[in-house]
Amino acid sequence: MATTSAQVDLRQAINAVSDVIQNRPLPLREFDQIYMKAGDMVMQTSIIAQRFADRKLVFIGDGDSISLCLAYLMHRKVISEGPSEILVLDFDQRMVNAITRFADDERITDRISARLYNCIDPLPDELMGKFNAFYTNPPWGASNSGESVKVFAERGMEACGPDAVGVVVIADDSEVEWSRRVLYETQKFASEHQFYVQEMQPKMHAYHLDDAPDLRSCNLFFRAHPDRQPAQRSYALHGSRLEDFYGKNQNLRVQYVMEKERVDYGKAPSETYTLQILENK
Ligand SMILES: C[S@@+](CC[C@H](N)C(=O)[O-])C[C@H]1O[C@@H](n2cnc3c(N)ncnc32)[C@H](O)[C@@H]1O
């Protein structure tokens, strides 16, 4: 039987991840929605499941759907451990609804839920310090020296109380100057917020990214300093932190991406094809 390093049955794992992939909305490139490739999703799910076992885990954005992979693979007993509770915060209602629909269908709403949230807004009071692990695969901050990474990571940190851990998934290529700059800035930022780097897993994941198919991301794992005082309040973002958020001249100016209602959800949209009818039938 083929297995990953965590002794996961590969056939079962890939089939389950494929169910999750089938459920993902099409990515919007302008908001840096660029999906992780299937094999790397299997590995990532297995790593995060072990790493954050029994933790209350918050995702700040999750187009990749690693959150759903965790909950679903646990439910299907493909993995034997994982987070006890998962909340996904995302500004794209298509992501939120896709997770909610899937979780309803598979009866895993006790383990995973999703909610609309834009990280420019203060974190809602009821979420402050309620988790003890965060996960984010943010916009990679190529054009703003990692400011967008810091924004996503900061919301994850705010959502975490004592004994917090977290992972930031960002570009890792030593040939790409902005990637080195962002890695440095992210670690510096974490340290200023009383988190230290526990481990870096370099060049772990590949993406469906046409213009840079070889660009990989790393797992940058953080742990809180034992004396860290969890944040008491959150605040709105403004000004320079919103500039070049998704790339050069692509400022953050959208509150939410809202889903259009469709009766044929899950089917190919009828405007994407025509039927040529057989003659003499
Ligand atoms: C920015 S993408 C990063 C690439 C990642 N591989 C993906 O496609 O999910 C991660 C997630 O962040 C969400 N996102 C983008 N901007 C956001 C914002 N301002 N607030 C909250 N979520 C946001 C996207 O909808 C997406 O699901």
C-alpha cells in the first residue's frame, strides 16, 4: 500500500482530497487565489493534522481548502488525528458557502465552519483569543515587502490565546529577491509580536500558477513566547497597509466577493457550452 511519511493510505487520501478539489470555486487571480496542487494538499493535510492535533485552529483565508481536507480526512478516518475545531475566515462568500455546503452534506459541521470576514476589519470580539492555532496562506506580498502577509498573520495571532502556534505559507525561492525579503520581514514581524520560528519546511508546495510554475512555498511554523500577552483588542486597517496588497497597483478595495445564486450549482454553467444535435434523430 502506498503511504505518505505519516502512514496515510495514498489512494484513500487522494480520492478524499479530490472530493474537496471538486468543491472549490474557480480561483480569482486578482485576489491572489492560486490553488495548491493535489499531491501537495495531501502532504500538507497530513503535516498540519499531526502538528495541530487537538488544537482549535483558525484559518485566515483558505481558497486551497486545506481546512476542509483536514475535517473530511478525519471524518473518513484517512487520518487518525487532527484539530478538534476549525473555523475558516474568508472575504469570498463563494469559499465560505462551498465549505458550509460540503460540511453540511458530509455531516462534519461539528468540526468545521466558515464565516465571511475581511482582514481589513477588526477581528470580531467573540473570536479574540478563542483559538490556539492559526493557519494562513496569504497574498504573498511581492509588491509591498510582505505587508499583506503581516496583515493575515496578525489576524491569526489576535485570534489565538495562550500557548499559541501558527503556520504561515509563503513563497520560498532564494533566486527570487522579493521572496527572501518577505521571509525576512515575516520572521521579524512575528518576533515583534512575541512569536518565534519553530521550524521552516522549505520549498514544500507547488501551485497552479501559469506565470511562475516553479515558484514554491514553505511552511513557516511559529510558536508564542511563553510570556506573550494575547491581544485584548483588534483594530481596522487603513492607509499604506492596503496598497499593492495583491500585487503592483492592486490595492485592497473590495469588502467581500459575493456569490451569485445558481440553481445548477456543481454543474458546468450553461453559457460555457452549446449542443450540436445529431442529424436525422
Ligand atoms: C489570498 S489567497 C492565497 C493563495 C492560496 N493558495 C489560495 O488560493 O487560497 C488565500 C485566501 O485569502 C482570501 N482573501 C483574499 N483577500 C482577503 C481579505 N482581504 N480578507 C480575507 N480573506 C481574503 C482569498 O479569498 C483566498 O481564499
